[in-house]
Amino acid sequence: METVVKPDYGLALKLMHGAIRRLEMYPPGHPAAVQAIEKPFLALQEIFKDTDHLIISRVEDRIIVNGKNMEGEEILNRLLEEFDQENVSSLTFAKNLTKEELGSFLSFFVKPLGKKDRSISLPDFVKKNRLESIKVDKLRYELVDDDEVVVKSEVVEGADLKVQISSIMKENPDLLRDIFLSKTADVRESDQGEGSILAKREAEKQIESLSDEDLLELMAASLGEGLKKRQAQSAGPALNEVVDMVGRLLQNREKSKLLPRLKKMLSERGMVQEEHLDFLFEERWLQSQEVLDGLIKMLDKVGTEEVDFEKLMFLWNRVISSQETEIITYVMSKVLSKFQYKDRNTRDLVARFAERALGQFIKREMKLELSYVRDQLTGKITDPLLPVGVFQEYSRLLRITFSETIRRNDFDGARKILSKYHAHLSPEAKCSEETRQAAREFVREVTDESTLTVLMSQMKEGVAFQTVKLIEEVLESLERDKVAQKLLEIFTLDDRAARMSALRVLSRLGKDSISAFSSLLSDPGIFVRKERSPLLRDEQWYKVRNVIYALGNIRDREGIGILSRLRHDSDVRVRLEVTKALEKTGMPESVDVLVAMLKDTDDEVRRRVVSSLSALGDKSCLEPLMGHLLHNSRDTRITVAAIAKIRGAESTKFLLKLLRDEGIKHLPPRQKDEIKIAVFDMSREINSTDLADEIEKFVEQRGKGLKRLLVKTRVLESANRAVEAIRRKNHSHPVPSRHE
């Protein structure tokens, strides 16, 4: 087994690339595959002796590892292609990485390069497999120009910026030289006269020898360069960016040395408006209570005085950076209350503020704060006296929270939002028609592609049944025609649970599903047959079968019309499914279609139709069944059974006629006997004295003469059994057979 003796980024990349190639050749668990994972793991362990993280990042057409530019061809090209394909910018491996995590991670890349058929993205794969020691897109390097690479610190989530920067500086002097030295030599040279000397030293020695104060001064100069690039933007966003950076960099530092320098530099270069400088450099604006007081005072002025929106957002950014949930939610409750003002300009200002706040909550994964605003808004729209303009403003914000709620798979939260809007759409709702229309508009707009894609994806992944029920409720509360069309994409999945879930929703969507089914069946491509066969191809058959199944759950005349057209299909499987669906609907129109299907040429279909008519028990089908009995001897027994099961005086009367040969005298003797045997067999289940007497009379008449008895033994035996069964059922005195 190869042993790595020193940290080597290039070797680690090479070994990971080699491991992926071996995994493409050998199945999981094969000794060669295990050994392939062992090598890069040992290389990473050597690297972790000196650092807590290994960060592989893309900077345009470069690969940077812990800030060091990598060189090579095959492995770097593959990495660049993988970053492009997965739309990610960086991978971070933590020191506590296990061999199993590395093996699972590398297995993601075993498919041939260039194929776009991965069923899951890399971030989702890492999340699904709980690879806690591997992060995607947590830190990025950005190429500012040909010679300058900077760290985009705003994407270092939950990290101590000071520690991150210090670690990167110590390990990657080349990167820090690009970031700071080349851009700040002029500043240091003019201020202290040491810039030229500093710039000539070797980069690694220069950085390692810097004290914390020297480091901060270099950052200050670099900050000025960064602000230059923001000249085209308004002062407010630039100011907020400066304050965010200063607040992080100066944490636990002696600010008295650096703040005056920053203030002077920014003032001289005109990067920040003069009236904003005190906000930035006076200590009181870095203290949360002072900021909160200032923000509340400004909010109190909203609606009565003109308010500087940029100053308002500046104070808000200071508050939100405190990460104090109670303070943040208190401010948001104050903001939401301002929507009640009739003045449109006031509402617009408040809406802009609230939208930005929600965007920050989403970007920073502030779930509690986002949920608070969502619940507040959901409660407010229930007010029947809410002005339609305010209702629309609240709805605009709720669309943002709804999308994020769906993205986080909080389907119960999404269901609650939709339920409030459907309450306004109820005929009993006491609201204006304008508000009702705004509620319809909300439902229409949140039924977008992203929402439906998330819901369909969850259904396909086989989530818990309770979650499936919530997803179904959400789907039924969205714009129903769009949902029906989307469900047609997954209603033939191999996974039975997902398929049945889709069919349940389609069944409950009623007319919207019927419209989607009609559109689907109007496509000639849906009826493509197997070669030289009346049977549909498998893919088409599954679609048609599931359409018929869902139509059977929808009691609607239009749906029965579709089933009626399908009864003519040449695929016998289609016609059999149609009979089942018609039986389920149980409508009078269904009986009419089933009666028409008594003429089907296939025995199985015809008998299934008779059975369905029997199950429906509609007396209107007695005459057609009687006619069918006389003209189709192959269905004698099942037709007589169907007539008997329908019950009633008409049914019994018809059975009596059959025993008396009324209406069947023209039939061949054998067919008449088959009919009578069928009547005898079914008479045991009918409590009719007339029928019992008629059978006894039949036995007496047929039993005369030895020859007739011997020839017709089968019919008489059936009649005798029927008499005895009827007598026992009615608890009458037993009548012994006259021919025992």
C-alpha cells in the first residue's frame, strides 16, 4: 500500500481522479476499488496535519486548492468540466472526513464524463447521503482581473472570518500576494516608506511576518480598491457592504488604530457620502441597542414624514447582523403594521423593505424569522375587512415565503397558506369580488413550474405516507388544470406508491383531470399498436389504462363520454378496463354504455359487462339482459345469474316465464334445458313461493314416464336440488323427492 509522506495538493487531486477511474472499472467492495479510495484518503490525511480544510475551487479557467493555483492537464480539465456540469464553484473537505464519506463522494462521479443523465445533482447527493464533512459552494475565489484573485467571504457560512483569512494566508502566500501586496504597495510606500522593501521580499516570508495590525492595514487598503469597483452603484448598497466587512474584520480588535485611517481614505476618495460617515465610524452604530432605537424611530416616522430608505436599510442591516431573533421579529411586526396606511407611497416603501428583508432571511437560512413573517401574513389575510390593496401587498410577500416554504419541503406550511386563500374563494366567504379575484391570482401565480417540480420530485422519491398526504392536499389546492397536466408526466411511474398517489389526486381533480385526459387521448401517438397486433404498446397501454382507472373514480357525464368512445378500441384490455370503470361510476349513463357493450365480440368482455350490470342492480337493464339471454347461448348461466341478482318482481316474473317455456319455445331443446338449469341454480338464492311452486310443478311434469326421466336426469336433478334448498331456507316441511 502506497504511503504519502508529505502534504501535496496535486497528488491528492491525482489520486482522487485515479480512484474515480478505478471505481468505473470495478464494482463497489472490490479489493481494487477499496484500495483506490485508500490512496486519496491517506493523501488528504497528510494535508489535514497542517490545515482543517481542503478547499477545491474554480476561478474562471483555473483550479485553486486552498488558494494555490494548480497546474496540469487531464485532472484539471475533468474538474473544470465537473464544476460546469454540476453548476458548483467549490468543494470543501473538512478534517474529520471519513474514508466511507470519501468513497461515497467519489462514487458520484463514476458515470462517463459528459453524460447529462444523472438523476440527482451533486449538492443534493451530498445532502441525501449525509456527507457532513463535505460542503459544496461554501467558499469561492473570484478572479477580479488577470493578476488579482479575491476570496468572496460573504459565502463563508457560519465561519469566523478572521480565522478563515488567517489560515488561508499562512497556507497560501501566493494568493495573499495577489490579494493585498500588489494592490497596496503604493499606499504603504507613501505612508511609511517601507512599501518598496516589503514588496521585494519573498511572499511567504512577508505574509508570515505580518502582525495582526499590519494585516488589518493591508485589508483596509484593499477595501478601498474594492469600493472603486462599486462606483456605478448607489451609495447605500456600497455603504452596507463596507459596514458588514468592517464589522467582521474588527471584531475583538483595537478599532482606534484602523477606523480613523479607513474614514480618511474613504472620505478622500469620495466613496461614501459625507452624511453617512458618522454612521460607519462612530462606535455607537456598532452597538445593537443604539441601532435598534434608531431603526424604530425611523419606522415610527413612516406614513407621517419622509424617510431616507437607504438609511433605513442601513440600520436594518445592522439589526439583522445581530442574529437576535426576538429583535428581528419585533422589527418585522412593526414593518407589517405599516401596510395599513392608505397612502400608496408609504405601502410601496414598506413593501420594498419587507421584500429585501425576506430575501435576506432566505439567503442567510434564517428559518425562524421567515416562518414568523409567513405566519403573521397568513393570519392577516383572514381579516374580511382587509382593504384589497393591503391584501394584494400581503399576497406579494406571501408568494415569496410560499416559494421558500415549498423549497424547504415544508408542505404543511404551504397547505396552511393555500387554505387561507381558498377560504376567500368559498361561496360563503364575506369578502369583496376584488379580494376574491386577488386570491385566485395568488393561487394561479404560486402554481408555477418550480413549485410543481418540487412536489413531483417528492412524490417520485417515495417519501413517508403522511408527507404524501400533505403533498396531495397542496396539489389539490393549487391551480387544478396545471396540476392535472403535470401529473400526467408521472401517473405511469413504476413505483406503485407514487403512481397511486398521482391517480388519487387526478381522481379528485374532477373536470380538470377529464380535460387533461381528453387532451392526452386526442393525440394519435397514444394509440400506437404493437407490430401486427391490436394491442397497444406497453407505454401507451399504461397511460390509457390509468386514464380509464381515474375516470372510473370521477362521476361525470363527460368522463363517461370518453369511456364510451374507448369501448370501441381494438385492444381487449382497454374494453375490459372500461367495463370496470363504468361499474365504479354507477351512473345511469354508465348503464347505457354497458348495455351497448353486450354486443362485444369478445366473450370475456361480454361476460364482464353482464357481471357489471348485475353489480349495479339497475332494473332498466333487465330487458336488455333478457334479450341477450335469448340471442347468446354462450352467456346463458352468467346472464340468468345477473337477472336473478337484480331481484324484484320483474326479475322473478321473467324467471317463471323461462320455466314455462314462454319466449324460448323456438330455441333448441338443449339450450332451453341449459337456461332452466341456470334458473334452478339461482332460485336457491331467491325467497319466492311462486318460483318454488313452479319448480315443483316442473319436476312433477318432467318425472312422468321412465324414458323421459332417464333422458332428462340432469335437468330433474337440478330441479330437485333447487326445491330442497328452497324448502330448507324457508323452514317449511321437507318434501321428499318423488323419484328417489
